Amino acid sequence: MDFIRVRASSDGAETISYWTGDVYGWQDDGGPHHLFGFEGLNVARAVETDGGWQLLTREAALYLDPGSRQVLDSWDNPFTERTVEVQHVFNDPVNQRLGAYPVPTTRLGDQVVHNVDIRLAYPSPLKVADYPENSANDTYRALELFQFFTSAEDLDSGVPDVPCVFSWCRVSPWLPWMAMGQRGGGLVYHCRGAKVAEVPERLRERVGERFLHAPSEWSAPNVTSWTAFADKVRP
């Protein structure tokens, strides 16, 4: 499966994907506003199974001041005029099963683009009745939109780990720790990244050694910012 070689490595080796970008917020009656910078990493290992692949990953990311690009540990919410604690992303695991369906591709000259559009709608881990300040809806709805760009020559070479750069756009509700309640609007993440050998030192120091290595075996359920908040803050 070509996409496994693009997203990870078909020989089971660990691969690191690094991204950087920005987060924008909009309300029904205002915005969009540039709220955060954002940078993070995902460490992946692909394991072949009967009928497909398991993609074993964990990821971490930091919210940054949009101007200085310094890591934020607290944030003055301009919508509510409250200062809140920033809860960075430490998702472990973030596992997927791949292979049941082909990943769409587009040929653009000497490049091949794999696009992965993920539409999410499922019961929110944060019920509004239990978390009135932190949950927008009892159903979590979001879009995760990825494009992976590779050289056709690299893809045709047969190497297990194909170099790639990628773009990522995410449309989601307000984050739980923003304490936005049921205000209309939400967030748009716009990031770009690549497979890398190393990540910036600041990110390495903040995420710790665990998040620089992929899981060795399948586990569930996946961790998200919503489930992490539910584990940390009881209703």
C-alpha cells in the first residue's frame, strides 16, 4: 500500500512527522481571529496485519502565542475576558486501521498527492449537562483534512519510507479548556509539515522522551483533547 510508505514506513521503522501552523477562531457575529500558533509531532509505526495495516502513533503539540510564538501556559480569552489554563496536546495513543479502502490520489506533474478527508460525528465525551462551560454540544463534530505530497520518483522507487510534506486543516468546536460554553462558532487549524529526522529542541524538551517514540502494540481507545479533559476535570 503506497500510502503506508508515505504516511509511515512499510518496514515497521518509526517515523516522525512535524508540523507548524496557526489556529483561528470565529463566532457567528465576529472574526475570524488569530488565536494561537501551533506546533507538534506525531511518531508512527506501521504494522501489517491480515487484511490491512495498523498505524500505531502518539502525538503531542503546543499552543503558542500568535505573535511571539512562545509557548502559552495560560491564555487571556478575548471572548470571555477570563484567563484560563492552556492544556497542550498529549494524545497517547492515536491508532488507526488502514487498508479497507484505497486512499485517493492526484497526479500533479512529477508529484503525487494522497488526500485523506476525515469527517467526524460521534457522542461527545463531554456532555453539556456535565460540562456546561466546556462543551459546545453533546455530539462532537469536526473535519480533519490532510494532503500528503510526494515525488513520483520516490514513490516508484519502492523504498519503504517515502519522503513527504503535508498540509493539515482541522475544523472543530471550541477547545474544552477555553471555557466557551455553547457560544456559536469554532476553530480552524491550518498547518503544514513533513517527515523529519529531528524536531525543534523546544518541542523535544516540552513533550518528553515518551512522545518521541511510537507505541509498540495496538491499544484503545484513542486519546483526544476532549477525553484528556474529561480525565483531568471531573464534572
